[in-house]
Amino acid sequence: MGLFKTAPRPMAHTLRVLARLLAYPDGELRAHLPLLRTALREEGALSHARLAEIEALMAQLARPDALDVEAEYVQLFDSGRRTALHLFEHVHGESRDRGSALVDLAQTYERAGLFLAPGQMPDYLPVALEFASTQPPREAASFLGEIAHLVNLIFAALEQRGSRYASVMGALLDLAGVPARPVELPLDEPLDALWEEPPAFDGCSSAARAAQPRAAVRVSRRAPACPSTDNAAQGVAR
């Protein structure tokens, strides 16, 4: 968990921009890149060096060869577990432990009055960032600190591939106050192995899920069901 001598800077807009940059780079995302760039600059939560890296990623996403940009995204994030954006795949894979971890994380969101759209996985990193963006800066940084070891794994895998998306993970580690650490990464499993039916889930493999059309991340806020949940958004329950 990150340690701060002073209160972290406001980061809500920055977290939402980083979540958006991790989404599928369709025409809508590319059209909004100037607004995303402006939001990062105005909030000022990132260092100049990190901001320059993020803007280099934005320039890459804005290339005129849109089909190649989209294909590169699919190849990067949907072709192996080391760069998977579903956080619990990096620690639980397809084991039953992942199911209970997903339930716990979803309940964390719900205690803050936030509910996922149908079919959305709570450990999808853009979803986690959308949640963090609703929290006060210190609580948001604390939440990022709790997932920093998983973000660092993805960071290392993206760095290994020479991907500019590594700058997004680096920015998240910066916001958490956690330095990036070297990680020795094993090779990705062959795609054929990823498509095999895991016995615990009868065919619900990570690769199969990734091949499904991507829905936009939507986290909605509802009125608390009872007064006891009113103060849940003041801290991150785990």
C-alpha cells in the first residue's frame, strides 16, 4: 500500500481517463482523445514525464490506420494472460478462488452505492478505476495500493512487449505511491491451452470471454438500501 507524507492530489479525472484509455480503441475513444488529454493536463495528478508517455500513447491511438490500432489492442490484451486486464486472472486463474474474490470486490462497490451493469466483471481494471475515481483522493490511493502488485505484473508484461500501454500502468503505480518493481515473467500459455475447458468452470476460459464483444464500462449509483450503507463511500472496504 502506498505511503503518503501529505494528502494525495485529486485524481478522479485522471483515473477516469486512464480507465478510458484501457478500453477498446474504437472511433468514439479516438474522437475523445483531445478531451482526455486536456483533462489530464488540467488535473495535474501525473508528473510531466509520465504525462508525456501517456500523450505518446494517445498519439499512437490517433493514427489514421484505425483497423491496425484496433487489431494491435486485441493482440495485446486478448492473446495471453500476462497482459490480461482482469486482475484476478493474474492470481487465481480460473480457480474457484476467483469466484469468491469477484463477489468480495463487487460487494466493495455495492457498499459504496455503486452497481455494475449486467455482464460486467468487477475485476476488469477499467471498472476498478471507475470505482476508485468515486472515492476521496486518500481512499482512492489506498485502493490503488491494494491492487498495485497486480498492476505491476501487467506493467512488466507490457514493458516486455515494448507497448506504450505500459505508461498507463506506470501512472497507476505513481498514483498509488508504489514504485514499479522488476518481475520475472514466465512465458504465456499457448492459445490452444487457454481455450481448453477448465474443469471448475466447464469451458468458461479467459480467452473465450475475451473473444466476446466488449461492452462499455458502466458503474451506476443507486440509493442505499438501508442507512447503514450511507457511509460506505468514505473508505475502501476489503
